[in-house]
Amino acid sequence: MKTRATGLNPHNRFQPIVTDRDQDDGWYQAPEDDLNPDSVATEVVNESVKSIISRNTSPDVPFDQSINPYRGCEHACIYCFARPTHVYWDMSPGLDFETRLIAKPNAASKLREELDKPGYTVSPIALGVNTDAYQPLERERRITRELLEIMLEYRHPVSIITKGALILRDLDLLTELAEQGLCSVRISLTTLSNDLKRRMEPRTAAPATRLKMIEKLASAGIPTGIILGPVIPFINDQEIEAILEAAASAGASRASWIMLRLPLELDELFQEWLQRHFPQRAEHVMNRIRDLRGGKSYDSAFGRRMTGIGPYADLIRQRFSNKAKRLGLNLHQAEPLRNDLFRRPAGEQMGLW
């Protein structure tokens, strides 16, 4: 069973020197399966961060604060928009993104420092946006759990996006946060097909497991919804109605969708994946993506980067909205969370600056 989405390591765009392996020099001949390795060891290094909360002012993102406990993601989703960020650490958005990970062991202490600052303004923190906070590494490192413990201690609102079943380990903390109106969860649900999941998201939880996650989270009183992201033309778009029905039956209360995005090196990676897994559809898929992006593979403009433009984008919006409304699913981007309960633990000595 394949456990990595790609074997490619596109050149780091910030490096002036390109090195490549010559497969025709008689020294090495790559087997066919080399472009999708069965087993590549995961390497993890620690990063001592100076700050932990990232802030943004993007008008099409429903949060202004986020925390990523890890860089890179072993879930290995081929479509992940965060892949190109790996070049900032002199690594490739390809196989490196899946196998060369960075953990932030001092994340909880840095969060405490930021929340203790007198000028800190409370607003919900989105946990695990660039990379999944509940990827397999979290089982050992427990950085996400430490962050949630701080959130609970300070009564700070937090939202989580994940496709990792490990979130159920922290049901105790999430339930207590939700009881105070401080927590919501979105499960990324992109397909109900085990085969497509295996190809597209090799190390993520199975579709049936994600539905169980929704059921258990919702049963615990935690506001739980789904994100169908990304919608990929002619790959998973035919599943929209079925995914929404399954999510609603499992207890989801909200739903949203995002169109496939292919920034920078992700374009090359995704097209190679398409040719490998869906060669007969590849050109058709890319032509539709370019229709959505004004003739290009990607358009980063606010207001259309998440959905695309044109008749196909309008059709997806209509199909999704109509089905979600019939199922009683809320289409709002974010659940309202409380900001007014924030408190610093008794006995904390506050600095003057």
C-alpha cells in the first residue's frame, strides 16, 4: 500500500543551484514505483520558536489568528496548499514536505507568554491551518494537547480543522471548552471512497473513520462541521451531495467548501499526480481548473482564490448550497465563539510592559 503522495522533490525556488539525479548514466535506474515510495522514513527536527501565533488580514479567511504546532505534514495530501511554504526552510514542497517535519516543542510556553501580555486582544485561534495539528507525529509529541490545555486554562476560544482521528484523544479538553462556548471543530471530508482517499491523502483517516469522528464530537456537544476542501473537477466533485448527506447523518451542523488551489510548486506536483493516477482525465481536469482561474493554473486574488470564477464555480456553489440547505446544514464559515470569558490564571505575575 502506498504511503506517500509523491516521490518528487521540486527544486527550492530560493536556491540558485539545481541538482538532479541523472537516470540515464548507467549508475542508477529508477523503478516505476520510485515516484510513489512505499516507505520513506520520517525525519523530525525541533524548532525553538520566538512566537507562536500567526496573524493575517485576509478578507476571505474566517480567522485572524492561527497556530501551527508543526511544519510539514505526514498526512501527505497531494493537494495541500501549504506545500510551497516548506521552501522557507530550505526543503522541497514535494516528498520533503511529507517526510522532513519540524516540531515546535516550546509552542505551549510561547502561547502562555503571548496570552499574558497586557495588550493581548482576544479572538479565536485557529489550530492547525497550514498543517494538521493531529497528524501522526502528535501522538508522540503531544504539542497540540499542550496548547489546548493552555486554551482551557485561559478560557480562550479555539477552532480546529483536521482529518486526523487522534483528535478523539483530546475529547476531554474539547468537551470542557465547548461547554463554555470556546471550541468548534471542522473535519476535512473530501471523499467517501477509500480508493481515492488512499491515492489523494495516503496517511489520513479513512472516510468512515472521519464520519465516526464527527459523530463522537457532535455527541459530546462540540459544534462540528465539515470542509469539503478541495473540490477537484472530475475527481471528487460528483460526490458533493453524498458527502453532505453522510456528514449530516453523522451529526455535522455546518458545511463549507473550497476549490482546488495550485500555488507555485503545487502545480507541478498535482499535475504529475494526475498523470500517474488519472492519465485519461488529466488534461480534462487541468482545462477545467484553468477555466476557473482565468486561463491560469492559479489565481491568488482575494475573493476568487477559494472558489474560482465562471459557470463551473457557480454550479458547484449552487449544488453545495442547495443540498446543504435541504439537510439543515449551516453555511456560515465559522461558529460564533465567546471572547468574553478570557482570564489569566490566578497568581500570575503580570509584567508592566
